[in-house]
Amino acid sequence: MIYAGIGSRKLPNLVIDQMIRFGDLAAKLGWILRSGAAHGADAAFESGCDHYKGSKEIFLPWKGFNNHPSSLSNPTKDAQLLACEIHPRYDFLSRGAKSLVARNMHQILGSDLNTPVQFVVCWTPDGCESHETYCDTTGGTGSAIALASKNNIPVFNITSEARYQEAILYMLTITGETDG
């Protein structure tokens, strides 16, 4: 079972704490974290995952991104083509930004782009949870949210305590830790 733990680089401290706790709980339940080694949300989820020594797949836009040791670097050509379809202005992005967006495709669909996550937990300033509400305010995480949404993968943008609890309940239900 795999989930994506992603989001903005700048976020409230309360949300950082929630992401660390979520990453820890997910690791305890045997979930694999997919993320991208960015500061902020990615680092918080990974910190929680590491606390329990959980499994993770950390996709990097290029080798050594943020000094992360992951070997999952340099998005594939297919990820770049998919990113071009998902991001509304992909052709106008810098080379580095294109690599970041293409990396997001792997966060949702895996190395082979054929192994999707079961759900996404994230935080963005606008609360975006679908390709229909993806806009400039969503930031870089928006491309991952849009891809997940277009693939009918649930997205939990934890802009409220209620949404955070819904994400936990969803994970527990899939794991079989609750009656639903």
C-alpha cells in the first residue's frame, strides 16, 4: 500500500506536526511513502516515516536534489510527456521547473508510471483537491493533485482538522484497522 505525502514548502507549523504524525502512523501500518524531498511538506512526511523506519520512495527531479541520497532521480521521458499534458504552461517553464513537475508524475504513478498511490495527503494554500480547482495559487503540488484527480485517486488536502481526520480514517479503513 502506497500513499503520496506532498505539499507546499511553506506551511503552518500545525500542519507540519500533522504531517509528521501521519507519516509515523502510516509507517507503523506498513504504508510506503512516496514524496519528493522538497522542504516543508515532503520533509515533514518523510520525517514521520523515518521515525518508524518506514519504507519510502523519494523521487528527485535531479540527482542530489536538496542533498537527498535517493537514487530515484531524473524523471523519465514518459513522465516529462505526461507533465506536459497535466501542467497548463509546461512549455514555458524553466528546465529545473519542468524536472520538478515531471518528478511529481512519478510521485503519483511510480517509477513505471503504472503503479498509482492509493491516495494523496497534502497541504496547499488554496485547499485544492482536483484538476478542476488547480490554479497558480496551488503551487507546484498542483500538478500532482491534478494527475491524481484525473486518475480518480482520492486527495486529502489537510487545510482543516476535519480533513486531516478524514485522511487518517481513509487510511485506517483501507488498512483494515477500523470497521469503516
